[in-house]
Amino acid sequence: MVFLHLFIVNKSGGLIHHRALSPKAPQIGTNEWLRIGSTFHSLYAIANEASPMKLSQNKNVSGADDGIEEIQADGLVLRCLQTRTGIKFVVTAEPGTSDIDQVLREIYILYTDCALKDPFYELEMPIRCELFTTSVDALIRTMERSARLGIR
Amino acid sequence: MNRQPANILDRPLRASRAGDTMVSMSSFAYLYSELVQYHQNRVDSISELERRLESSGYGVGLKMLELLAYRSREYKREIRLMNALQFVSTTVWKSLFGKPADSLERSIDHADEYMIVDYEPLTSTFVSVPSDFGQLSVDAYMSGIIAGVLSGAGFSARVTAHSVQLEEGEHSTAPPSQFNSTNLPPRTEKAVFLVKFSPEVLERDAGMDR
């Protein structure tokens, strides 16, 4: 199990952060990532509109919870967490990786800690906080270590 | 009848329990972040930003001195330089940050300079300073507090904050404070507060040794 990539899309579809989480991750340029981010944002909105009915537990009138949660493929799993403010955290991983949801929630916490509490971060702008990137790296390392210990 | 009044302004100045004077760390972080942004939009240079943060902290220092003197059991005033510095790095630090400062050192090169070291300064817990801001230390607010306490006690001093990269294997010796528990990786920088006393303060202190 390997986490591959993390990308974060703001509420207007702009990519504000992307990061490889493992050396196994495919090398993709920043321009491609910008395209992937906005494409995913559009697909999410379409899925949201196309959904025939609102999910029963969805209390949000704008239907923000009805978009894409997971995409499965032979080579990867993609999971997305959209927050109440419309920011999407997306993580791709190899199939069979557990705890992606937990990683997404932890990254959300790190975002509120390291970006939102940083006086030099501007909302909706690319995240260039050193503390955020080192914290994400540390999080992925601990998650992979605990998963390895669990298998044994 | 020992129910606490709900409004913080109606409470007595004397702290009854330690928990009464605690504030959520997130609230502080958001408020401090706004303070830095407010000043950042009104300055032209990094040194001016630091100076403004210092002057924000200065008033806090004066008031902390007054409050702590009121709360302490015996009403005593420090008149010796070392005692005043000890007061800052233990009593003031404990009541503001819930732990004493990590060390208090005297500069080897200059007799009028002292250093207070904190491995986990509260004001920069969530801050990453962008590279184009150079040597900016957002702990300048804390140095303003120190200057306020010291000059309120009659030891006028120039206090500056510096972020210093930790050396290999160097880390805080104190156990991690229960109030500053975040799930962030360990810090790579420590805050050094350089206290430079005015010549007349040192003269007066030397005079007391005689």
C-alpha cells in the first residue's frame, strides 16, 4: 500500500497545492496538475448535478456532499474530501490502501493549522507554507509505518 | 456562593484556579495571525513590521507585571538585574505560556546582553515565514512583552527576537508542555530573545554590589 499524490483544489477550481507522497508516484508537470485539478472540479460539479436525488444524510442545501467521493481503477484509488468551505482534498493511492479517509481528515486538520493560522497565507491562493509540507510528509511516514506494523 | 461570573471582566483579578486563565490555543493563533496581517499591510519594511509587533507586546508586558505583582503572595519588587530576568523567564513565562522559558544565558561577548531561549515559542507555532521575508521573526511580539515587563520594573532594555536553526541533536530538555500539544512535527528553530540593558541599569546594578 502506497499513497501516491495529494492535490488540493479551491472552491473556484484552481489548484492550490499538489505534492507527490511517494517516489513511486508518476512524474507529472505542474501545468498538467493544474488541468487535472480543474477537470476534477468540473466532474465533481457534474456528478453533483447529475445525482438523481439528494443523499438522505445530506443537510447541505447546495448539495456539496453529493459529488465524487471515490474513483476506483486497476492501478489506483482516488478519494476526495470536500469541506464546508468548498475546498477539495484529493489523495490518490495504490489499490488496497486503507485509511485514506483518515489521511484526508488529518490533512484537513494540518491545512487549518499550518495554512489558515499562518499570517502569510492568503485564502484561495497556492499553499507555500513550509510547515504544511513537512507536516504532510511526517503524517504519510507515520501512516505507512503503522500500516506496515499492522500487517506483520 | 462561589460561582464564577460568566463575563471575564466581572471576574476578580486574583486567579482562583489555573484553568480559569487559560485561552484556547487556536483562538490565540487566529487572533495573532490577524494582528500580523494588520501590521503587515501598514508597513514598508520587515524591520518596521517587527518594531510594530514589539510595540503591540510592550503594553501587554507592562500590564502583566502589574497583574503578577498583584497576584503574588508577597508584594515585592525586584531590584536586582538577575532576579528581574529570572522573574521574566519563569513567573511571566509560566503565566503566559504555561511553562517556564527553556534557558536564560548571559552573553559571553557582551556583559550587557542576556539571552532567553524558548524551543517552542507560542507565537510562531503555526507560522512559516516566506523566504522573501528574510530574517523576520514573528516572535517579536514576545520580545515586546519582555521589554514591557523589564522597563516597567525599572530595567530599561532593548529586546530583539531571533529565530535560530537548531543544531544537530539539540532539543528541548523539558517534557513537552501539555498545553502546546499539536500533532505537528518537532520544531527546527528556536527563539532567542536578546536582552540588551541600558548602560545606566548596569551601572546601578554594579553599584548595589558594593
